[in-house]
Amino acid sequence: NMKLYWLVIWAGTLFLNPVTADCNITSQTVACEESAKNLFNISLNLFQNVTKLSLKNNKITLEDHDKEILGRFINLNELYLNENNITVLNNNSFYNLKNLITLDISNNCISTVHKAAFAGLNQLSVLNISYNMIAQLDSDTFTSLESLRVLNLQYNFLKYFHIKSSFKLIKIVLAGNPWICSCDLLDLQIWLTASNVTLENESNTTCTSPNIGKISIKMAAIQPDDCIIENTPLEHTVTSTPAVNLRSSALTALTPNITGNNGTRAELPLVGKSWTFLAGVLGFVLGTTLLIFTAVKCPTWYHYLISYRHRRLEENDSEMFEQEFSADMSPSPSVSGTSSEEPIVIFEKVHACRDEEDGFIEDKYIDIYVNEEH
């Protein structure tokens, strides 16, 4: 009866969703083989209840479209994406695969692994990201993988790896990386020694720097005391060298003394670094005030400069000046041989030469008196 039940389900699923992949269906698993088919994207023609999917040796890049298709396979337990063209593992790349136990993404071109790339893989037990181009890997990337037991990181470009003690791995593979045995590798070394994890292929998990021969990173001589001194900030270190004593004595000698009313001698406290901050604040306030003052006064100065300019007399101004000039000349004694239009003629001459004046002021009354004498 059970076999008949699964057969009916398989026939109905095949009728509703025709599958071109090679899938092997049993009572417990649905395994589909899509390897070496020159695929650029994950095929849509797959069983929705697939439990094991092999997509190795294709050209898949795991873009958003591929992640959307993967999200449909909620029953997936094993996923093999090795030997493809994946370069980046973005956040939530496998988010809906909550039943995934084994993930193999080795032999790709992965250089960047985002912090939440494996988010949602609560049941993941085996992770293989070996033979890639990963040079830096944050240990927080694996904090959500509470069930992780086997981690394969061999043959990447890792020089150090800060691992957390909360990892409960059984086996880890770190061979083939250019490890630098310095203080950055100390926490990994301590974790490898203190935990029960098995470092697989330990003989090839060696330091490339410093050049101390083929020594395992687990056995490299990294002094914890040196790393503590190296990481200690300078301001918290206390030394008592002759140079420091000389400096303190020189500062004491240069510090002015103040004698109080009771005859006691009080030393002024040394000036710290707070005066630089105060000077910066004052400079910022003064500069801001100057800018505001300039912005406020600029329009007024601009109007002053624009209004201060010479301009030629217009036709209306010349007529007004002729009328005033004729009124001023009316009470003067009449001169024989001169006409009443002579002042106007004189003004026209003066006005015509106004552009070529030499700096002297021509008085119109002088010509009248000269004519009277003649």
C-alpha cells in the first residue's frame, strides 16, 4: 500500500510538472542529477519535493533568479553546487532551505562571503567551501550555524581566521592556505588546542610567514605575552626608564610656581590636550561668525559699489541745465553785438567737449565779461 501511495504521488507530480532532469525517486528520497549539462541557471523542471540535488560542473553563478528557484525546494537535504562560476555569496543565499544538511560549493571562484550568506541554515551540518579565492572570512558568518560539525576551508587565500569558542565542530580542514603565524592567528591556535576538534591534514596546514620551516599552525611558537603587550594601548603602559624620568624632571623645572598666602608652594597643573580642543572650538565659532557677518553685509557693500559710478548727462538733464543757466543770465547787463542765444551756444560747446575735458572747470561768466571789455 505504501509503495502504491508513493507511486500515485510521483505520477501526479510528473503529470502536473513535467521533469526533464534525471531523478531517482524512492520511498525516502528524491534525488535529481543535473551535473555537467552546461547550465547557466538552475532548471525550473525539477520536483518541488526534491531532497538531493546535484548541480556540479555547470556555469551557474547563483544570481537572484537562482536563489528564488532554490527557495522552492523546502525539503532539500543535500545541495551540490561545486565546480560552477559562483563569485559572491550574498546575504540569504540559501534562506528557505531550513532542512539542508550538506552544502558543497567548492571549486568555484568565490572571493567574497557576506556576513549573512548562510542565514537560515539551522540544520546545516557539513559545509564545504574549499578551493575558492577567499582571502578574508568573518567568524560571525558561521555563528547562526548551530548544527555545523564539519567545515572545509582548505586551499583558499586565508592568512588568518578569528574563530569563536562557541564553535562545536568535530572536524575542520585548513590546509593549503597562506597562514601568517602572528598574533592574528593566536585565537585560532588556542581554539585548536583547547577544543576536541580534529585538524585534518595537519601536516600541510603550515605557516608561510615567518619562514620557520614546515611547522603546523597548531604547533607554531606564538607567544601570548608578546601579543598582549602588542595589543596594549600606549597610554595604558607604565614605564620607568631614565628617559621618562628626565622628561618628567624637565617638565617640573619648566612649570611655574605659585606661592600662596600661607607661604606654601603650589605647582600649576600641566596643560593637557584639552587646550587643542578648546582652540579648535573657538576657531570654528569665530570662523562661522565671520562668514555670517560677511553674508549679511555683502548685499549692502554691493549696493554701495554699484551706486558709485559716473554717468553722462541725459537729454532732460541738459535742457534743465540750459533753463537754469538762462535764468541766471537774464539780470546781467546787455552787451552790444551779442545775442541772447550766445550762452546756449557756449553751453553746447562745453557740452560737446565734455568727453575730452582736461580736468579744468570752465566758467561761463568769464566769456561774458571778456566780451564786455571788447
